[in-house]
Amino acid sequence: MTTDRKIRIAIDGPGGAGKSSVAKEIAKLRGLRYVDTGALYRSVGLYVADHGIGENDEEGIVSCLPHIRIELVNDGGTQRIIMNGEDVGDRIRTPQASVYSSAVSKIPAVRDALFSIQRDLAGQGGVVMDGRDIGTVIIPDAEVKIFLTASPEERARRRYKELREKGVGQSYEDVLRDIIARDENDSTRETAPLRPADDAITFVNDGYDLEETVRYVMGLIDGVITRRGIE
Ligand code: DC
């Protein structure tokens, strides 16, 4: 039996489905550690962009890897991300960092470089991890796997609202175009493409707000825990 404190919950899905907000809330409600794995790819993307390397320059991107040191720090239930000593929590959230993160995540050497940090965190148990390949690659034996998704239009509306609140002036059309391009990139890449694990529960949350999504996902998690006899 796995105690709730050791449980590993994987939440995968495309950008803008609300994975990180949901994962954060679930971690809080269940007293688990929240791990946002997208932040790792975003940090690599940021480093590459900061160094003027093109998003399609695979060789240039790979040559950056030995110079990037990333730490994920658990700070009272939220995650801080430190790259080479700098807290990059805000800088990794720009539209440019999003585009770069998706580009670097296609490169197998980047995924390999970020593998052990994710495996180490998963190995400690008591985690809710969100990403694209948590249930398929990082923790294929996770106790609970959720694939959270929504239509591109719904996700673009949410992201647009979020960006506006942060004062980022990207149009809805541009946000939608970026989301569709990232979906295409993330799901057609050869290494660890975005797809639900065979044993994941898929939830399409169009029309659900965050609170309703959290309630629904908590219900799914409770159902799995009861069925599998996890304490
Ligand atoms: O979840 P996010 O939007 O912060 O992720 C940023 C990018 O990182 C996304 O385009 C795909 C990539 N990613 C990935 O390939 N694998 C993960 N486990 C998490 C993110």
C-alpha cells in the first residue's frame, strides 16, 4: 500500500488546460509537494533566448546545456525556480519564453538533461507533478494519472485573460495561434510527445472554472485511491 504522503500524482496535458493551477491546489489540499516541470523547459528556453541563440539552432541549444544549473525550491507550497543563481519565476512566463520552451523541449538532449532532476523529485514521493510526459515517461508507475485538456479556443481565452491581467498586450488571435503551434510541436515531436498514458483518466474541462475543475479532479483522485486501496 502507498500512503497518501508517498503518493505520486501525474497531471499531463496541453498548455492552457489549467494543469498548474489545478496541480498547485491539489497539492495544497492533500499536503503534497507541487512540481511544475514546464518551468524546467521554460528556463532552458529563457537561457537560449538570453544568449541570442535561435529557437531552431539545435546545435547552439545543446551547447548551452552544460552551462545551465536549475534548482526547484519548495517555498511553502509554491515552487521557486532558480537558474544559475537567479530566480527566473517571472521571466520564464513571457510569450517569447513559451515559444522557446516548446522549441527546446523537442530536442532529446534537452529532455535527457532534465530527466534526472524530475526523477529525483518523483522518487521522493508525496508529489503532484504537472507536464506533458509525467505519466508516460517520468513516472510511468504513478499511482494516479490525469490528462487534463480543453479545446484550443477555450485554452486561448483563459491564457488571453491571464496575460491581460499581467499587462501583456498579446491579441486573442496571436494567443490562439501560439497555442495551436505549441500543441502541434508538443504532440508531434519524436521524443516523449504529448499524449495521455494508456492508464490515464482524461478530463476535458471546457466550461469548467478552476474551482469546478479542482473539485472534479479531486473526485477522480479519490476514486483511484479507493479503487486501488491506497491509504
Ligand atoms: O506547461 P508549460 O506551458 O509551462 O510548458 C512549457 C513547454 O515545455 C511546453 O511547450 C512543452 C514543454 N514541456 C515538456 O515538453 N514536457 C514537460 N513535462 C513539461 C513541459
